[in-house]
Amino acid sequence: DADVTQTPRNRITKTGKRIMLECSQTKGHDRMYWYRQDPGLGLQLIYYSFDVKDINKGEISDGYSVSRQAQAKFSLSLESAIPNQTALYFCATSDPRTVYNEQFFGPGTRLTVL
Amino acid sequence: SQQGEEDPQALSIQEGENATMNCSYKTSINNLQWYRQNSGRGLVHLILIRSNEREKHSGRLRVTLDTSKKSSSLLITASRAADTASYFCATEPTGANSKLTFGKGITLSVRP
């Protein structure tokens, strides 16, 4: 089973709709991240959480909100979706106690806002 | 804003050749990491080099870091068709505490 899972994998929605993307992990990591990827722009950090009580804005948090329901779950919400939020969204986790402080990514959610 | 900038943006080589990808960054860093992304899928960590290291190897991968020039290179030796993917450098700026800044990526195509 995958260590970092994201649901849904694909979603098409309409402008103005509220949508939630969910991320779950079985790695036991405290740190979780949400990124969006647009063609040719690499990854941009939306929000990150270093533990259940710690939520921080990233580079592009406007129009997004998050909820850290448990160590293993980190959800991203678009309160009122707009077309320029069409992108590939990734959740990631990390554990700074490890020798290699790398991030582990989920498979991504492809979101289309019409 | 992108901290890391990869060069070239796209690279096409023949199977068996070596692929060299470069990354430049702007601020002081704790470490620099390289990730691979197969089309439309999640990123996979390849290798990390710390700011006090100059070179690291992992299998067919060799990464170098020059902090005076704020640049890094990733060398993939004896490339295979399966190496076809996008490659991203990511930097952890000093004081960023695990937050990474990703570059825009390099698209590598390895022709069989």
C-alpha cells in the first residue's frame, strides 16, 4: 500500500463550488505539505503543517484553506473554486529526525475548474 | 518565487550516454535535493547533498555542489530509457526548517 495517498485522484468541478482534497499518510511523519504544480512552473507551496497544532501559509495560500485532522491527515479546501486553480495538487510528508530530510509525495490530484 | 533554476529546460540524449543537469540558486542553503517525476505522477526523492558536502554518489547518480557559485549539477551515467522523466532541484534555504523551494524542472528524454 502507498505510504501517502490522495483522494480524489481526478476531479472536475465548476466555478464557485467548494471542494476538498484529502491526504493520508502511514509514514508516521509529523510534517505535511500541500503543493500545486502548473506546467512549466514547478511546485509551489500552498500550506504546510509541522504538527497537528501548527499550520502555516506557504507562497500561494490565497483562495485555499487547510485542516490537520490528525497526524496522518491533512486536507486542502478551495472555498470557492476558480478556473486558475486548475492544476495538479500534491501532498507530501517529511520527518526531520531522519538522516535524509527528504519529502515523500502522494500521487497527486488533478483538479479542473470549469 | 523559485529559488532553484534548472538548466537546460529540456535534454534529449541517446540511451547509454550521460546526462548532466544543472541547478542554480540564490540564497544560502542547508541542503539541496534532486527529485524525479514521471509524467503526471508524484515526485520521488533521488539524492540530497548538504551545504558542507561537495560531491555525493548514489548508484548511477552523481551530484555536486558549489556553494561559492550557488550551483549544483546532477549527472546520470549510462542513461536508460526508463530515466525519461522530469528532474527537479529543491533547496532548503538556511533557516527554512524543512521547507523546500523547487525549481521549474528539466525534461529528460532518453531515446532507445
